[in-house]
Amino acid sequence: MIVDEIMTRKVITIKSGDTLYKAQELMVKNSIRHLPVVQGKELDGIITESDIRGAFVTKSIGSGKITVLDPKQMKVSDYMTRDPQTVGPETNVEDAALLIYKNKIGSIPVIDNNKLVGIISILDMLGLFIDLMGIIHSSSRVDIIMDKDPKNFESVSKIIHDQDLNIISVGMAPYAKNKKKQVYFFRLDLCETAPLVKKIEKAGFKVLNAID
């Protein structure tokens, strides 16, 4: 899957000459934490909720007096991040996620031909994960212990399909009691799992858990 399929296209932006007061207003109004800074359609930088908070961290100077800061007089250009990490619309979502993780950032502007065309955030990726895992759909789950041989996975998948059931997603985790085995979490369309469990166990596999 590529960034173009899940990115936010209607991007709320701000200009470098605008004030921190306006940036904060836009973030609160639109329930966002990141604003790409643009000149026309070209990206100048990005300013975040964290950048704005950091602008108001003051230090005692000389006599211990604290400078009073006015967000209506403070310019975005003085606090934004210049040359932020960016991706293209054709970038794999996995690569974008890795950039977000490695750089400890919440979102990445999407650039095409030097123009801002979207933004992809942690929330976009979380939404994709939830959708792929079928978490918000009515579903059933069967957890099966298997050897790592791909033939075992194919055998269980065939049993499930032979019962006219649809596999929404499959997760895997090591099996603590035997390093040579794994637990496969089959998320299925909502169904009665008891008949399926009997078929799977009859084929020689151990069902660890089943949830209707």
C-alpha cells in the first residue's frame, strides 16, 4: 500500500509570516498538532504543537527577570522546522511509518513535483492498522499453534475457506512454550467457531483460543 491511498489531502496550512497565535488557533479549531508552512503550494517547513509550547519556555537572564512573550507578535518562521522529512505519494506506507518512528515525529508532509499534496500522520497509519486487523468490525477469532512450515498455514487456511468463512486478517506471535512453533491469530467474519475448531483439531492442530 502506498501513501497516496491513506494520506489526508485537504491539508490545513499556514504561512511563515503568520503568528504563533494564528497557528495555535488553527490547531485547536481543526483538532490537529501539525501545520505545514507553505509559500504558495511549496513547502517551507512545518510547525507543531510542541514547537509552539517550546517557544514559551523562558529562562531567567541576568537579574532573574522573565521575558513576557506575546504569541500575536511571534512569527511562525522563527519557530518552525525547516527542511522537514517528506515523502512522495508513491512511497510505501511501511517506509513512511519507519521515517515517523526513527525521527520521533507525528506526521510527514507529502510532496509531488515540489508541491504539497497531502500529509500522512500516525493517526492515518493507526486507522489503516485497525482496518486491516478488522478490529472495529464484528468478527470472530481463532488462535492456533502451528509449526513454522508454510504448509501448515496453507492447510489451516484451506479448512477455514472450506467452511465458507472469510479471513479478515492474520497475526503471528512466538509461542512461549516452544520456540519452534508460532501462534497464528486468524480474525474471521463473525461466526460460530465451535464447528471450525473441531475441524482444525481433527486435522492435528492445537487451538489455543476461540472467540465468537
